[in-house]
Amino acid sequence: MSKIIGIDLGTTFSAIAQLDDLGNPEVLSSIDTNRKITASAVFIKDKNVIVGDKSLEGLKTSPFNVIMETKRQMENDTFYSVKKGEWIEKDDSEEGDYSPAQISSFILSKLKTYSPDIKKAVITVPALFAEKARVATLDAAKMAGIEVIELINEPTAAACYYASLPTVEKVTGKVLVFDLGGGTFDVTLCEVKGPKVEVITSRGDKWLGGKDFDSEILNLIAEKYKKNTNSEIDLINKKNVYLDIAEQVKRALSVRKNQSEVIDGPKGPIKIEITREEFNEKIQTHLEKLKMLMEEVLDSASIKPEDVAHTLLVGGSTRIPIISETIESIMKKPPLKGVNVDEAVAAGAAIYAGIKSKKSLNQAQKKAIADVKLQDVSNFYMGTLVSNEDPVLNRRVTENLIVIERDSPLPAKHTVAVATIHDDQQELECSVTQSEGRENNQEFVNLIHQNILKLPDKKPKGRLIDVTYEYDTSGKIHCSFVDQTTKTKYEVSLRPESAEDLKKQREAVEHITIE
């Protein structure tokens, strides 16, 4: 029988987990390094691909061939150019360039080798991953030969893991999941009642994570090298090399107050020291953003910090001392520690995979997760574009009408009525939008689908059209636009497969050897 596993596909590191015979989540070790986390880095040369820690060795000799931080590109129409050593627009790409989905598929293919008979999986994504990024994740899984049972938000998976621990009585009530990974940040408020987890609300930043801290350390290194030698290090051709050093400095500063590294530049190698105090000062802007998002979550739920029982840490970047200090400054109590922050998301995904596939479990596994329940919410506003009269401008303007509110418990279903604006109107534009804010202006929303509903007969303006959205836990949305008079309708289930494009991407990588 094929195994159903949980996968944390991360910006910096990835992990894969499954339920053991007793129903406990276990994170699987790499067959190469025996480590439970794998670097989300890919080295590509010709048709050979190396994934994981070993790929980073290429930074010294062929830095353009090493691809990192792919997750940050998942919602972009970009390809990685090995020739140029950078992400470029899709229209500028050529044969031998790789899409984010293709590169992510290499990482997933590598993870598959950690355990035999892996065919199906639950894969985690940041809470604020937009539809395009979720589709790209699904495409990556397809190319890796993995059937995705469901996508689950990373902080929700982590909360599921915390709630399943034997010490569950210590984690109860309202809890804040603080998930700071390599490339993304999510902060999620949950209600934990024993093994039951109800998500209340989430906020986050898709461009805030440990890699941004690395960049700040790199800036410090560059400044100090110039100050000492009056010359500049090569941040074009050797940027990834220096970023790797910066990451090592960051890790060292998590356990000591200063760290020295030998930096090789145009004036030769020199020893540079970075102190924790310098680092903390350099990342102040990022810390303020973290605090702002935490406060947004509390304000959105109309609760005070003292109403939150615990703050749960997720993600390797939470090991940085100033992060815990920042959390404590807002929450008035230190965060809960003692859990491996690198493994919590993958472990939670494994539990959820078990919940979604109970038929494949043995009795002990079923018993272990029998009482675990998750209630997630919509992390976006889902709407449709309508034409309204603007009394100020004295003309019609296109506005975004919200159909499903953000933070609606999933699955959600809601109907709004829209009206035609012309006599004898023959067609209605059916649009579906997604936004993080409650935006009216069409310029600030993502248009994720658009089509036309043909209206069969002529009617005066004002005929009513019911717009119904159904939104499930995996982020799939079913939309219907129904004419109340004739019952003529247009329906669409979103999470479309970019079939032709995906086929081309598959063909481009099907003969590649992955190590």
C-alpha cells in the first residue's frame, strides 16, 4: 500500500513526515545526510540535478548553477536562467531555463526517495499564498509524481502538531502560532480545545523571513570589507557565496554574541567580526513589521495579549534571540519552547494526511488521531467586479464586491445578488477576485478568473443575478452566476490546471537525473 505523507516545502529547508505504526508523526531523515531537514537548494548542470545540502557545494565553483529561494517565485511568471544566474521574465526565457514549479518538483522528487511507495501527500503552503502560487505548488507535485490530497496552511499544520502532543493540556485556549521561516512569515491566532484546533485569523508577509536577515548581514559584511580595504566585494557574481556565509553568521549569532568570518574579496581575504548587537540593529525595520502583523491579528480578533495563553514558535528563524524578545514585548510573556521548530509543520502535515486518508491507516493510527479536528478559515476576501454609479465622479466605476469575507470558517458558502445595468443587456461579465484587504478598487485585487454569462432574453435593466461562491479547506473555490429569471447560469471550479503549459514543463524535465 502506498504511503500518504506530509511535506513542508520550504524556502530554505524542506521536510517530509509520516505517521508511524502507532500514529505518531515522524520526520524522515535524508538518505544522504541522515538529517531530518533538507536544504531547498538545487544545483543544475546540463541534465544533472543535485538537491539538498550537497548542492550548496556548487556555490564555490558554479554559483549561477545553484538555485535557492524558489518558493518566493511561485506566484510569479518567472524562469531561472542558469546562464545569467537570476530569475527572468517568462517571455525572456529560453530552452534550459526552469520555472519555479519545475525546480520545486526536483525538491519534491528528492524528498520522495526518503521512503518507498510514496504516491500521495498533503503539502503545506504559507497562509497568504495566493491562488497562483498554490496552483504552481500543485503543478510541482504532479511533475514529481505526487498526488496532492490537499494543501494546508503552514501555521494550521503546526498548530495541529502542537495540539496532538502528549502535553496537550499545557497548550489550550487561544494560542498564537508565530511562523517565521526562511522566506515567509505567518502569524495565526487559533483556539485549541484538546486535540481540536480552530483557526480564528491569520496575517503574514510573503517576503519576510530569515533570508532577509541574511541580506542585512551581507550588507554589514560589504560595509566592513569596504571600510577595511577601500574596495567592494562582488555582489553580482558571488552574491550567493556571500549569502551562504551570512547565513552561517546568523546561525552563530543565535548562540553567541559575536562571530568572525574570513571574507575573500578583491583585496584578498580579511577577517570580519559581526556582533549580535549590530545584527539586531540592522534588522529593526523587519522586527517592526513582525510586531505590526502580530498586533493586526490581535486587533482583528478583538482580543488583548493577556487573552492569549501561549505563543507557539515555528520555523528556524525563531531561534534568533531577538525574535523571542520581540514576541515577549508584545505578548507580555515568553513564547513556548521545547518543540523542534524545523519539524513542526511537516509533522502537522503528516497528522492531517492521516485525517484525510483514514481508510489507509491501521487501528492504532486511527485511534491516535481519532479526536484531532481542524477548522481553518479563508485567508483572503473572495469577490466579483461590478459596475456602480459614483455620485462624486457622476459616472459608473468598476468596484470589487466581496462575496466571501476573510476569516470565514471553511468550508464557506455565500450568495450575493448583482443587477444588470442596461436595458436589453445580453451578457454579464463573470469575474472572480482575491485580495488580502477589503478592497473596492479593482486595481488592488487579483483577478483570478473571468468569463461571460450569455443572457438569453431581453429584459429591462436591474435583472438580478445570484453570485454564489463555495470555498473549501484546500483553497478550491466553486463559483456560479445564475440569472434569477431564466435560471441560465455560468459555473466554474477554480484551481485550473494549466494543462498545455504544464505538459511542456514536464517534458522539459522528464529526462533529468536527480541526485
